[in-house]
Amino acid sequence: MNAEDVIEIFKMSVVNGDVNNAYSIVDKNMKLYKKKGLKNKEEFMQYLINTLKGEIDPEDLYKIYSDDKYNIFPFIRDYKEYIFALVDIIKYSMNRYNIKYPEFDGKRCDDL
């Protein structure tokens, strides 16, 4: 699957609180990239998984992804802005749903 598609599915799943789907799509494609020998894409996905698990802070994730070595998106014109938006979505979702995979609270925070 195309890296842009994987990240878009990941973002939509995380925003909607479906962390299981977000994790599975990233994990599945990470294994596929590893099998194909695409090291940068594999590392990119591994950092996303580590962030979901709470091993990496979103601010640190932004610093890691700021390196152009992780620009795995050939059709994205402004890579830094795209990464900033991705990290912002992750921070929003982590705060909203209290995400630390595999244990998280899928209920919305005081929305009722």
C-alpha cells in the first residue's frame, strides 16, 4: 500500500478513536516494508507505533521526522508542514482518548 494511504488511514482511525485499526494498518505495512527492504518506510512506521505505545513523545516524534531522510511521500510538496499536521493529530488524539496502546480509553473525554 502507498505510504500516503497508510498515513491517511492511520490519521482518520486515530482521530475517531479506533486505535486498534490505526495500530494494525501501521504494523501490517511496517512488516511489508521490512520484507521489501524499504528501511526508511519501516522506521517511519515503527516510530508511529512507538508513539502510540507512549515510548516516544509527539514532540520527539516531530524532531525525528524533521530529518528529510524520512520523507517517504513523493507527492507531498511541503513535507515539514505535513509532518507537523500528523504530529498535531496524534497529540490531539492522545489527549482526547488517553491513548497508550495497547491499553487506552476509547471513550470521549467529557463530551456528553
